Amino acid sequence: MELIVASGDREVQVEAEAEAGADGNWTIAVDGREYRVDAATAGRPDVLSMIVDGRQRTAVVRALGKDVYAVDGSRVRVIDPRSRDFTAAADQAGDGVFKAEAYMPGRVTAVLADEGEHVAAGQGVLVLEAMKMENEIPSDIDGRLEKLLVEIGQTVDGGDPLFVVTPTGDDTAG
């Protein structure tokens, strides 16, 4: 499983692979450096006890929202790199308009914002189910959700347009 973990302005690439037949044992690569990790909850579901490369460590991990966690008090965001692939594939026009496209075939399962509503960069606009996983598709820019081009239940192909966000500049009231 590949992820991006962001804290403040820093982002790291994380790859995690469960070891076959060893419950709680993982090989974790952070920006290419590998660690062997044996992890289990420690009496409370939010306390994780780990042995990392032979050294014991405890971390308190609390979910703050969708893909946002507090880890020992520091706020981190977990990003699916496929959403980055989606962002890179999206058409960013010269006038700053963000035109979101589906990064792969899927089905729209939820719409999280209404046309005309202000959306922030990184805010989810809709949910696309692809390969049995639900992926929140965010706006790349702060702006006004100008047009939803899909509806709940609609199937899309990779590259199909999903929504358009126009920049609002400093006027974020929508």
C-alpha cells in the first residue's frame, strides 16, 4: 500500500507491506528507507505500541476527520497518491479554472458540495467509487463550484469531466 503522509509543509512517501502470516508485522518504507515494524494496540484503541527495528515506541493516534489524524499531538494528513495522479491529470486552464477529470473508470457515490458553493483547495467535491474503493475527489484550488458535470449513481470513464471550479481570488464568501 502506497501513501503520502503530510504534516505542515512536509510530505513523505510511505509504503507499507504486511508480512505474510505475521499479524501486526509490517515492512514500512519512508522516503525509501525501510523499517521492520511489529505493531499492536496497547490497552486502548488509540494507543499503538510498536517495535521499530528492534526499539520499542508508543504512539497515540486519534482520527480527527477523513484522512486527518493527530499522532502524538501532531496533525498529519494521509493522502492516497492516486488522488495526486488524478490532480496531475486534471486540466488546469490558463485562466486558473480547475476542471476535474476522473482518473480512472468508476461510479459517483456522493456529491459533497453544491453548485455555487465556495470550496477550498483540497476540499472534497464528490466521491468516486473505483476498484471497490471510495475516493474523495478534491478541488485543486480555492474557488466557486461553477458546475457539477455528473450526478450520484453515474458511471464515468477515466478522463471524463467531473466538475469545474472557478477561482474567487480573495473573495471567498462565494
